[in-house]
Amino acid sequence: MKQILQNLSTGQSELVEAPAPQARRGSLLIDTTVSLISTGTERMLVDFGKSGLIAKARSQPEKVRQVLDKVATDGLMTTVDAVRSKLGQPIALGYCNVGVVRESGVEAFRAGDRVVSNGPHADVVSVPKNLCARIPDTVSDQAASFTVVASIGLQGIRLAQPTLGEAFVVTGVGLIGLLTVQMLRAQGCRVLAIDFDAAKLELARGFGAETCNPGAGEDPVAAGLAFSRGHGVDGVIVTASTKSSDPITQAAQMSRKRGRIVLVGVTGLELNRADFYEKELSFQVSCSYGPGRYDPAYEDRGQDYPLGFVRWTEQRNFEAVLDMLAAGKLDVASLLSHRVPFEEAPRAYDLLTTDKTALGIALIYDHAVAPRHARTVPLAAQPVVAAGKAVVGFVGAGNYASRMLIPAFKAAGAHLQAISSAGGTNAVVAGRRSGFAEATSDTDALIADPAINAVAIVTRHNSHARFTEQALRTGKNVFVEKPLALTSTELEQVKAAHADSGKHLMIGFNRRFAPQVQTMKRLLDTVKAPKSFVMVMNAGAIPTDHWTQDPAVGGGRIIGEACHYIDLMRFLAAAPIVSVQARRMGDTDAETVTEDKAAITLGFEDGSFGTIHYLANGGASFPKERIEVFAAGRSLQLDNFLKLKGYNWPGFKKQTLWRQDKGQTACTAAFVQAVETGGQAPIPTEELFEVAGVTINVAEILRAQT
């Protein structure tokens, strides 16, 4: 397939060849016929990409604060690398897609149905069922392509709750604004359109609105008051995109008492309290297409909201717009300013910056141009690989894989053969950047490929055990990013597969390979007395609905991240774990506490013990990771894998690094060497299974305390 990607560093748009996405349960695989460029949103993204670093920083001050916090904890060079990686990661553009269902993973749709979805600009898309709606026979594909963008305006209208005969203002009549004008008119409202563009105001007049052009010297507040016959308007829907706070200020000043203001677009929000206080105005920000947006249960897992309680969801808003199109209540033909063949998509994005009058830009897809459903695409010529060399296939192409693990495998001299991702596009992006021979969306084929002798698994946590077992039983060496398994049953299945395979199994417990940890290990090996450990992971809060917090997907943060410190303590103690205790912070009336505020105490066979404090409630400027060891009248303290200090330690005082090193490169190199030489496993397999089992046990103890 082909898809449009944009580079956030440069603003350049590119049409890339990528593997077709997988057909998934609960989703539709769609052959695109038309997609609509959202001129407002996508122009903003292009302009952001083409701006310099200073302009980018000014436009996102909250991101600047995050960067400064990261510099304070992780160091300058690590932060610079992270920022460059983030800006260098292309993003998929588009969210207004029309096409024909090729494969259906749900009962409500079948192959051959014409549907709208919020799929990106690509000739093949995979979209969850709740983000799709069937197109009536009387609605053309090009008209239907306006459905999703119209739903954004419709959700703003629903929040404003207009009634027949009310006076409403629409500020900013771009694509969404002009659709909003029409929908308000269809509900029996009088509408005043405000914009600086005379051509757009002419269109608004054609839809039955009165108009005001501040660029021609007209006063929006005076126009609004006159339009409302001196009473003040009943409501204002702001669909403008500007850094200025003027649209909200003007909306407040032209509103009647208890008027309603809804922000659909993007504006400044420096509000005057008096404007809102004296009239008891209501102000609300509208969230995209409607209820369900950004809810993983609704969007990804297909759990619909009961109609009796949530009448208008994203999908039902799509359907309402399509019904209006079928009834002839929405005129979108006059909003379609350009039609561009999909193969010439970069030209369409040039129009965004060169033609400010552009409204609806439709991309037209021709599936006869070339086959679009190949699951594997070549990225580079196949070199001759020396016998015995590690030939790696990557399952997963996310941020950690592309930023950390793939460069580490490349530095270790491994041959990068194939990389897979469910959607295909991420595999191409990471694969081209790193020199993989091919990209695929067929993970089973990658694992079965006889040319590959090592598989790196860097996917969501609930798939780790399954892919690890599959790869081991196919005769592959396996490097799996933590965790190995989410349940004891999964762990036992992996153990059995490993016992049958005779291949190397490695978990990405990189911290034990960090240079400063290696120094600590060398010093501690000279001490025969029991040791005391205090390890603090100041993890920071993440939303409770993040996938890592879901026990069924991420396993929770203890299994997903605290396992690093259980392994690290096991490594430094150099003795088996013989006792496990854990306690999480208790619930209060003010907060229901998740497992990411907990203490774990481990006892070791040699008499050593230690406590891991995994905390999501600490300050961002405090070190993210601190490791302290007390033994035989001596102490060691490591902060953020940058500064190691020794107290009362003969011959050692400190070791400071200029760049944070958590051991990813050394960890990967050890695995590659073991694969190529057939030598001992970098981490004894019994330790891997011991740590995985203890981690699962800790998570079970903490969950029992809820």
C-alpha cells in the first residue's frame, strides 16, 4: 500500500510504500476510494513542521517544561537525542477516509460495503468498527468524505444545544465552520458568520448566514449585537484557528445572559472573568467527533455506549451527517475546491501553503495503478550474510525499538533482515532509517523465515509470551523486551518452549549491563558480608487508562517496569531470592491508588535484603532512578545512571558520565555475541525465569490489597 507521512522536523510530506495492514478482529480492512485533506488541521501540522526549533518551542511551552525537567534528571545529551528522535519520527496524516470494505472482522459490516472512517491518507486502512459508518446509496464517495470533519462541527453544536429560532454566531468559517453554518441553519437557527476571508463569507451567505468581516473594518461585537436585535446572541461556536484570544473575548461580549460559547477550533484562552461573570456565560471545549473519542474501550475494543444514556457517540454522529447528506441538507459540492490523484499527494500539500483559499482538497485513489495488498515490501538489496552471523527480525517498530534497540543491534554488528508492525507503516519508517532488508505486517511469516536466526520482540506486553513461545518453537534465538510474561501460566509455557528449543533467551534487563552498575558489581563482589539495597524508581504519573496500566494489555507498571529493579537487585546480590513482601499505598477518599505507588522487599539466600520503592507520586526534578547499597561499613549511591559515588570505599570515590548509559548497547551486544559464538547466555536462564516469577508474584500481592 501507499501512505502519506509528514516529517515533523522539516514539514515535508512524503508518499511511502508500506506493507498492507493486518485484518484484525473488531476492525475493517478498507480499500480507500477518496480521502479529504482537513485544510485547517493539516495545514497547522505542515506549518508546525516547517517552523524552526524556536518557533516549535514557543508554540508548545508545556513541552519545553518537560524537556527542561528531562535535562535535569537524565542529562543534556540524552534529552537532545530524545527530542531529535521524537521530531524525526514521521506521522501519518489524515482522518477523513472513504472506501470499500475488503475484509470485515465484525458482524455489522461485510465485504463490499461503502464506509466512512477516520482512517489516514492511505490506499488501504484498518479501522476499528466504532470509527466506521456505512454510506447511504444516494451519497457519493466524494460527498461522504466530508463526514468526519462535519462531525467535529456537529459535536460542537450538540454541546451548544441550539433550539429553533435562536441566534448563533460561527467564528471562523473554514471547512468546519461552513459545515457548522449549514447544520445550524438546518436546525432552524439564524446564523452570523465571522471571518477575515471575503470568499468564505460569500459561501456562508449562500448557505443563508449573515456575515461580518473584521478585515474590512467591521466590528464583530457590534455586528453580533445588531444581529441579535440588541438582546445578545444565544450562542457562539468558535471554529477559528488563531493564537489570539479575541474570538473568545468577542464571543463573551456579544452573548446574552447565560449564553453558550463552545470552542471547536484552537484559540488563545486569556479570558476576562468579568465578561463571563456578569452574564453567567457557559464556556466549553468540544472534543473532536463526540463521546468515545480517545476512550480505548470504545475506539479500540469496540465497546459501544448504551444509546439510552449516550445518544450521540462518534459513530452515531457520523451516521447523522450521512443522513443529512442523503437528505440534501448539506451542500459539500461547493466546498470541494481541488481534486488531486493520490499518487500526486505531495502536490496537494503544497496547495495548503501556496493557496490559502483552498477548502476541501480531495485525494482520489485508483486501485488499478498497482497492487496494494502486499504484506511485505523490500527496503534494500539483500547482501550476502556471512555464516554464523546474527540475522535479526524485529517484531515491533515503536519508539523504544527505533530509538534504542535497533541502533544497539546495528552497533553490535547484527544483520537487520526484517521488521514488522501491525499497521506496516511504522515498520517502513524504522526499517528505512536503520537499513533493514524488508518491512512486513506479517509477523508469523517473519518468525518463520529460515533466514532469520534471532527474533527481537518489542511489542505491547500482552503479546510477549506468545511471540516468544512461537519464536522458540520455530528454532529462533529470542531477545524479548521486558516483561517476559504477564501470568504464571504464560511463564510456564515459555519455560517449556525454551527447554525444547535449546536456543538463547534474553530479556532486555539492560540495567545490569550499565557501566556504573558493572562498577558496583565489581566492588560488591569483594564483600562477603550480606548487603542492604535501597532502590527508588521515581516513575512519574501516567493516566490510569494508559495501556501499560491495563492488567490485560500492559500487565501494570510493576510487571512492566519494576521488573528492571527486581532483576538489578538479584544481579547485585548474586544470590537467589528467598522471600517476597510488597505493600502499595492505601486508597483515600481523595484518590484511588494504583499499584504504581508501592514498596517491594526482597530477601536473598546469602542474608542480603533490599527494598524497591516504585513511586508515581514524586517530583519531576528529583532523580528518576536512585540506587543505594550498604555493606561492610561502605556505601554506594548511583543517580540516574550518570553519577556514582562511593563512601568509605577503599580506592573508589566517584564515576561520572557525560551521557546517561542504562546499558542497552552492552546488553544487546552480549546477546548478539552469544548467538554468533554459541557461548553462554548473557543472563543465566534460571535467573530470567526466577525474576519473571517473582515479578508476577509481587503484582499479585499488590492487586490482592485493593
